Amino acid sequence: MSDETITNDLDPQLLRQLVCPKTRGPLSYDKQAGELISKKAKLAYPIRGGVPIMLIDEARSLEG
């Protein structure tokens, strides 16, 4: 299985359990970008090799 295939297939059960580390709010999955989005924090957390990187310092700002 390729790295791209793993990244694009996030387990829905995992998504329900994950929360934004900054706000403790829900996340949505952007399959095309390979990111988990926290609308409340305005941050996008990357998914690398199928593993969500839930570190605020690694998140991309959605502002500006």
C-alpha cells in the first residue's frame, strides 16, 4: 500500500475520537489536503503517513 493511499484513508472512528489539542473541539477531515481542520482554532493539522500530527506547533494557520 502506498504512502498516499494510507494518508487519504483516515478511519472515521479515529476521527470521532480526535479533538483539537488547542480548543478540545471537533475536527473535520480534508481528504484532498490530507489535514484535520479545527474551525474554532483556525488550524489545520497535517496527516503524515496515515498518522495525524496533533501538535499545535506543526499545525498550519488558516488565517490570512
